[in-house]
Amino acid sequence: MNRILAPGPYASGAIFIRLAAGLIFFTQGILKFSDPRMGVQRFTRIGFPHPLFIAHFAGFVEIVCGLLVLVGLLTRLAAVPLLIVILTAIATTKIPELARSAQGFWFMVSDARTDFSMTMALLFLLIAGAGKWSLDAWLLCRLRASD
């Protein structure tokens, strides 16, 4: 059976990881459109070229992929762009904190706790899948029944 759709061994508990990761990414994506401080101004401050485009692109990815993770549809596939988003956020906002005076390692560790949690949640979903309470599992069940 196709490993992309097959639910992993942690089928029951995956819903909690999906809810956390999906809701966080979905809401953060909406904020990139609705609050300039969380979108365009933030990307301008970080130094991204074309901050309006980047903010809206990242927001779009977070909304769409966050919803996919939330409902458990194409979960493993949706986790990949979200991993790229979160790793980019870590590289551009957390790692630079190491070089700032009066911040350093422990400040960065504290500031990065949500980013770290989201990275681990996405890696879990990438490996374990969406779980049995997901559209992925429902579709897999339907595909098996039609064979």
C-alpha cells in the first residue's frame, strides 16, 4: 500500500499533534495577512527582499498546509513545506540571536521553544502519518474497500 497514505503505528495519538501543529500554522498564516506587524513589517525587519510577497506566500503556505494537517489530508506531503517555513524561521530569527549582546544561547533557546516544538511535531507527522482519525485514513479505508 502507498506509504504516503498509510497510517503509522501511532494512529490514535497523532490527532493531538495534528491539532496543535495545524491550528498554530493556520492561525499564524492568517496573522501574516491580517496584522502587518506579524507579516510585512516582520519580514521587512528581518531583511527579506520583497517582504509583502514573502509574507503573503508564507501565510498562504501556512494556511493551506495547516488546514491539511488539521484535517489529516495529505499530511506527510503538507508537513514538508511547513518544515521549510519553520526551519527558515529558525535560521532567520532564532540563530541570529546567538550573536546579539545580552541575548545569547539561553535567550535563543527560550525564544525558540515553539519553533522547536513545531519542528518536532512536523517530523513526527512526516514519519508516523496522520493517524486513524484523519481524512488520510478514511481515504485509505475507502481505497482498500474498493479493491
